[in-house]
Amino acid sequence: MARFLYRDINNISMSGGRARVYCPECPYAHKNGMVLRYRYVLWKAGVEIPPGYNVHHKDGNRANDAIENLEVKSSAEHTREHHTGKIVSAETRAKLAQRKRERIVTAATRAKIAEITRQRERGYHGRLL
Ligand SMILES: [Zn+2]
């Protein structure tokens, strides 16, 4: 379960620099009824967040959920956005490639990953395991 640092009078919970609001009818809500506020804002504005897409905060502040600060991006594009300009040494690149080759994913792990992906698509970003 997510641990909230505080819950204010407007029923906004903050965790990991992100705000959540209680709105069980929102399609992006977790089963406890909480939804990431930026997803809620987009839903209210009629903007769809397709599965496999993330919400990017243009100013880098995940607590700034003003609609003009939000951008829906594919996961790949979003990852690229956050890693552009990052300097990775040849040694680190080789290590990462080696680790990727050696990775063994069991059926149980694949099932866990699928469950996490499903939860994330519903807007839940807390701890699941
Ligand atoms: Zn982002």
C-alpha cells in the first residue's frame, strides 16, 4: 500500500512528490479510489492516456499538475526525454549490454511484471510487491 506523507483538507495525498486525489469513478483510479492528480486533470480535460503512455511534466516538477504543464508521451519517448544528454561511459554501456544478455526472466517474474504494468496503466505507481 502506498504511504502518504500527508493528506490535506482537500483530500490531496502527497507521495514521492506527486499528488493523488480520491476519485473512484476516474478510469485511472487505483482500486482504493486514489488517482494521480495529473491523470485526473487530463481525464477531466478529456485527454486520453492510452496504455503504454506516460504523463510528462514539462517544467520537471511532478507536483505541478496544471494542464499546460502536462504532456502525454509514449513510455519510450518519455524515457528518452529524461535520459537525453546523459553521459554513459563505454564501460557502463558494455556492462548494461552484458547484463541484458544474461538476464533470465522466469514465468513468475513475467506474471509480476504484467500485473505491475496493468496497475500502472490504471495510474497506480506505489509499491505492489
Ligand atoms: Zn517526464
